[in-house]
Amino acid sequence: MKKSAKVGGTRKKVLSITGLFAVVIMFFLYMIPFILILLNSFKYKRDIIKNPFSLITKKGYTIENYITAFEKMNFLRAFGNSLFVTGLSTIAVIILSAMVAYYFTRAKNKFSSVFFTLMAASMIIPFQAIMIPLVSIYGAQLGLLNHRLTLVFLHTGFAMSMSVFIFQGFIKSNIPISLEEAAYLDGCSKLQTFFKVVFPLLKPTTSTLIILNVLAFWNDYLLPSLVLGKKNLLTLPLSTYTFYGTYSADYGVIMAALVLTVAPILILYLFLQKQIISGVVAGAVKS
Amino acid sequence: MGTMGRKPVERFKNLCIFALPGIFIFCTVVIIPFIYGFYLTLTDWDGVKKVKAIVGLKNYMAAFQDINFWASMGLTLKYVLFSVLLVNIIAFILAYALTNGLKGQNFFRTGFFTPNLIGGVVLGFIWQFVFSRVLVNFGEASGWGIFSTSWLSDPTKAFWALVIVTVWQLSGYMMLIYIAGFTGLSTDVMEAASIDGATGMQRMKHIIIPLMVPSFVICLFLTLSRAFMVYDVNLTLTGGEPYGTTRLVAMHVYEKAFTARNYGVGQAEALFLFIIVACISGAQIYLGKKKEVEA
């Protein structure tokens, strides 16, 4: 494709300049909401209402919005809760789904084929078709709501089928049985073989799944909102939502809160953009 | 019998170690609630009381007759149609533009994908500020009547606001998948077409688009399922307002069950949603596979 751009001549060049121009304009349109939020998070309310675009403000800039938002939305607490829930759920999903996928690929029996089909089929069920009975079972009957570990458990369950599916595809085509047999003859148990030989070889898929699951858990709102209601348990999206409800007229503070909420994930993206992009693409293509 | 042990005892042990923990969680979180959901539709549960009375198919009748449910379903179909089309058209064009060796194309790709990393709740709030303050301010300053009042206070414009935010959120993601498709195209085929004198449009129509069918299938599937289930952005951008005119079906089901405390009817409606989604994505995958074979 690069080659054909060179041989095309002037018409191609004109096209590519208009193309570049169009891309730049689109890019600007995509970025403008972020820029506006960031800009206004440093301004006083009166200046924001007067002109959200203006760089010149009557009262100057301030970081007070951030201090207020940080305290009032209990940022550290919410961040900690998000970290706890996301971290634990991701570890649980990765290990358990890799083991299930390994079992499915290696043990060709009725059990494997029934549950593999069940998992594949379940991916089509929308969350809305499960959330009501979920609240009924885990809330009214078992009384397990308002525990972060319940949310970890539920996250793990919902992420299971996709992760098993992707792991299974990878193990099937990339992990030769002969390796495991060698370890087995050396006296390793199945479990040892799995963790010492197989699991390290799954690394590319593991990192894809870590990225996909971390993004999904970190940003999830609906499921956590059904499970966690107590103020000191709220995750970041939940506390942003509650905070917005109370302070919605206080624009500067709201903007600062939004910046604080997106900052962790954007900072991560800054350092891991290649991995995140290839992980997301790999995940989409495989499932 | 595979390689999970030679003796039956060993095989059983490995089944318990490897498969059961994961399967147990999966079943208790997905399968059992899903089945239990059918039972709920037969009861009059209100979320509080301990005893549920069996009411037969009454909830399904109520769901059938719930005008608001079908209105929100209709609105959702309209929303899905426009979002899926716009997301994929824009994503395809962006991917095409960003695989031609443009300077800094990696930078652009990274940027266009950014909205996808952020949760719907925050996206909705960001755009609420844009629509209700920034654009109104812009309208007043520039005299453009279209922006003089907040889009979120007008039913039609609020609907389009939802579509715009969805396009903004999803197109970067689909762009990445189309880029993967474009990069996978064989350069030999493209060059052969150029030498044979195929113009840009001809190449697009007869070579690129047929070869990109797998990417279209993936993207359509992803956008369809995402758009049908959208809740977060709906909640924080419009909240269903003005007057419930932008309440998409996921929000309707939520409110039916948890706000109106009508769990049985809510679950019956959720099952209708499930059937519709399953049919549409099933048909889409089937058609895509057929096209793929023909191409």
C-alpha cells in the first residue's frame, strides 16, 4: 500500500493532503471533550459559565477544584476499592479460566463438551437477562450484597466464558502435548505440570485477557451498582456517579472529579498503549 | 480418554482440581440465575417479601401490553440502527485513512481509541457538560440557532446526542479492527489490481470490501451487542429525559424491576430482549458466514 501511494503522482498527493486535513479535523473533534474538561477543571465556576472555551479567565486558575473533589468524592477510598475489586477479579478469572480451558482441551469427554458448549452459548445472554434474578438470589436469599468479595465473585463468573474460550483456542493450537508428557515422566503431577510448563507458555494470551478484563472491571457500573450500596465500598464509577448527583451545579469541581476518575486509566494507557491496542484487537478477533 | 489421567480416580481428581472451581463460579453466576429468572417471571415478587405467589403467565401478558416497554424497544432499535451504521462507516473510513502511510498515523490511532478506555458513566457526564453548557455557550456566541438551547432538553436532539456519544465511544475501537483487516490484505492482490488498471473506487468495491468481510462480521457483531445493551451512557447523559423520551430498553427493564419493584414483569421483558438480541446476532453471524464463503 505504501508503494502505490508513491507511484500515484500529483492526484494522489492532493488526495493525501485532503485526507490528512480531514483526519486532523476529526482528531480535533474527538479530543475536544477531553481538552474542555481538563481546561475547565482549573477554572472558577463563573468563568466556566461565561465561556467554557476561553483560556483567559477573570479570576485566574485554581487547583482548589481538585482538592475539593479529591476529598468530597473520597477519591483514595474509591480508588482503593476499584483496585481491590479489579485486581482480585482479574487474578481469579485468569487462573481459573486457564485451568478450565486446559481441562477442556486435554480431556475430551462428555463433561468437557457439554460445558464448553454451554459457555459458548452463554456469551449471547445480555446482562439484563440475569441481573434481576442475580439480585434476588445474592441479595434477598443469601444476603451477600454490600461485600466487595461478592462483586469479585460475580465479575469472575461473568468473565469466565470469554476467557475460557480465548485460552482454549490458544492451548489447542500452540501447546504441544509432548511437552507435558516429558514433565509427567519426570514425575510432575498434573497441577505442577500446568503451572510450571503450560501456564508460562500462555503468556501472550494471558496479557491480552488481563487487559480486556481489567478495562471491563475497572469501568463497570451496572453490576457494582447492584451489589455495593454502602458509601465506604463504592468503586470509582459509583462514587463519581454519587458525587455528580450532589455537586452537579458546581462545574469546576465536577470537571476536576471527572479528570481524577479518568486519570488512572489514561496514565496506564500512556505507558502501555501498544499492549493495550494489540490486546483489545486480539480479544475482539478471537472471540 | 484424553490426557487428564490414566486411572478413573486420577481423572476424577483432575476434573475436580482443574475444571470444577471455574465451572462452579460460572454456573452460580450465569446459568443458575438465568434459569431462576424463568421461575421469577411466573411469580409476583416485589423484591422484599419472602413468599412469592405463582401467577402463571400474567407477567408475560403484562410485558406484552406494556406500551412503554415496546416504545423503548422501538427507540432502541432506531438507536441501534443509526449507531451501528455510523460507527462502522466512520471507523472504516478512519481505518482506511490511517493505513496509507500517513505521517504520525500511530499517534492518531492511539488518540481515536482513547474514548473507548473510559467507562460509560464518565463519558456520559463529560458529554452532558458539552451539550448542556459548551454548545449552548457556543450557540449564543455564534448565533447558530441549532445550539441555542441544550440538545438534552429536546427529545429528538437528545436522541441524536446519544447516537453521537456512542459513535465517539465505539468508532475508535472498530477502527482498530478494520485496521487489522486492512493490514492483512495481501499487497500482491492490491498491486495486481493497480496494474490491471482498477481505479480506487473499483478496487474498494471489488477487492477490498469483499476481502474485509470477516472484519465487518466482527465489528457488526460487537457494535450490535454493545448498542443493544447500552445503559451507562444513557443513564448519565440523558437519564431517559426529557420526559422519558430517551429511555432505551436496558434502562426500562432496570426501572421496571428495581424502581417500580415489578420483578416478574421486568424479568419477562428482559427475556424478550434476550430473544430479540439472540435472533438478530444469530442472523447476522449466519449471513456473514455465508458471504465469507461466497467471497
